[in-house]
Amino acid sequence: MEMEAQEQNFRQQLRKSLDGYNQELAEAQKAKGETHPPSHNTHLPSLFYSLRYLEKEVYTNTPTALYHLQFNTSSR
């Protein structure tokens, strides 16, 4: 009986800790200006965040004319 009470207490503390951590993450995202995707479609959230990641992190350098000049310059 006492083990079950300890386990329940541990789970409650863990839940509170996770809730606090999630709240901190939400506040950090809000401070960065990140918006939340619409929740009516289950596939949109992951797609939304994937596109946001690509736009903010991956596609940060725009190609220059020198980049495009290297193509079609020789044949096989």
C-alpha cells in the first residue's frame, strides 16, 4: 500500500515538473513570435512546423548569380 502511495506521489511530482517545463517552452515560443498551427486537421501541425523550420533555418541563404552560372557549362 505504501509503495503505491509513493508511486502515485512520484507520478504527481513528475506531472507537475513536466507541466512546468512545457509552460516554459510555450512562453519561450511565444517570446520568439512563433504561432500555433490550426488544430482542426491532425496532419497540419507537423507540416506547419516542418515548413516553419525550413523557412527559418534551412532556406536562409538566397542563391546568387554565380551559383546559377555553374550549371549547363559542360557536357558529359
